[in-house]
Amino acid sequence: MSGARNAPGIRMMIAATFVFALQDGLSRHLVEIYNVFFVVMIRYWFFAAFVIFLGVRQAGGLRQAARSRRPWLQATRGLLLATEICVMVSGFVILGLIESHAVFACYPLIIAALAGPILGERAGWRRWLAIGVGFLGVLVILRPGLAVVSPAAAIPLLAAFMFGLYGVLTRLAAQSDPPAVSFFWTGTTGALAMTLVGIWHAEPMAGTDALLMAALCITGVLGHWLLIRAYDLAEASTVQPFTYFQLVFAAGFGLLVFGETLEIPVALGAGIIVAAGLFTLWRERQAAMRVSSPRPEATGG
């Protein structure tokens, strides 16, 4: 697929990262006032409504959308993502958007590390070197040894591990279920789990906060729609590197809206993580191209 044909997909991916960063800013504000389980529960209700709407419209309806060959795997994915969102949103309040996203940016490296033992994918020494360099970037951000590292610093790292595991399990589920089925299970199981927890923390919202909650729900649906469109319009390997724009946009919201500061070690560490992640994505693309390209026919002489 040519660069010109990929351009609409790239624009959609950048737009999706902006919307997701806006969603993170809204989440941070609301969780400073309301319980995190309550906020994430309402967010998931709209997410579930969105995936059910898509399921009804597809051929075969909801029965087809929910038909999974590995339901326990799909349910585990949904629960893992819901838990990860709660952990990450809590990190936004405790650490701020900038530092949380700077550490969380290592999740592609975690996916690359876990893909071997779980999926049996072989990683060469270059990819393992990139993974090691990426986690060196995490250490630059956290700066152990120079100061007492707060336990809160582990929150985005835990979220990154959970999201990385979710990504690997999504690849595993793709071996038996189509993407529409995985998407349906992600929204519905997450909504069910968050309802069981969040309903006990429900409380009335002030008028302004209710509007912000509605905006949070809309950004969630819009972000996933843009993400789907991005992968429809361009190859996944082409648009995937542009997901790092979310770190840039989130840092912008942190600086301009919440008055956070961008410390030099955080910026340096984030740069190391992103560079290592981009190299890892590039190596994965090269390996995929080698597998998919036909072998040249043998010629005489």
C-alpha cells in the first residue's frame, strides 16, 4: 500500500490519539472528585452500548458477534483491560498525565517480550536489546538510587504490563476469533465487571461534571471509531508507530490544563522508550514482510 493511500489511515490514527489523550484528561479531572470505579463504570456502559450497536448491525447479529471459540480467553481479556484502565486512571491523579504516559509508553516493549513465551514468537538479539534499552528509559524516568522512589511510580508500569499482556492475549484470541468478536467481548465483559464493582460507589454528579462525564463517554466511542477507521484505511504496521502521538498530546494537556511540569529526566526517558518502541515495531514489520514475501524461484546457471 503506497504512502498516499496510507495517509488517511495515519490521519485517523493521529486523531484517535488526540481523542484518547482528551479522554485521559477528562478522566483525571473526574477521578479527582468521584470514585474511579464509578467513573470507569459509566464509561464502560457507553463502550458496551457502542459494541452492541456494531454487533446488531453486522451479519448474524449479536449471536454472531458473541460467538467465540475461546470464551474464557475473551473474558480474561475484557477483565484485564477494565482493571488496567482503573489502574492507569488512578495513576493520572497520583502522578499526573505526563509521567504516567511516559512510563506507560513502554507497553509495546512488554508485548514484544511476552510474545515469545505466550505466542511462541521468536525475538532476535536486536529486539531484546531494544527491549532492554526501553526499560533503561523507564529507569531514567523513575531515577532509582537518586531519590526514594515512591510506590506510586509503579502504577503506570503495572498498567503498562497489564496492557501489554492484554495485547498479547488479543493476538492469541485472533488465532481463533475474528476482530469483531474480540471487540464485542472487550466491551461487554468490561462493562459487566465494572458494574459489579462501580455500582456500590455511585453518587449524583454536579451539572458541569455530568456534562464532562458525557464528554468522556463520547470521546471513548469516538476514539474507538477513529481507531477502527485507521486500521480499515491503512496497514496496521504503518499506523502503529503513530500511537505514540498520544504521549505528546497527553503531555500537552498535562502542561496546559493541569499545570504539570515536564522534567528533563522524564523527557529523556520517554524519548528513549519511544525510540526503542519504534525500533521494535520496525523489526516486527521487517519480520512480517519476510514471512509474507514469496521466495524467489530457483534459476539455472
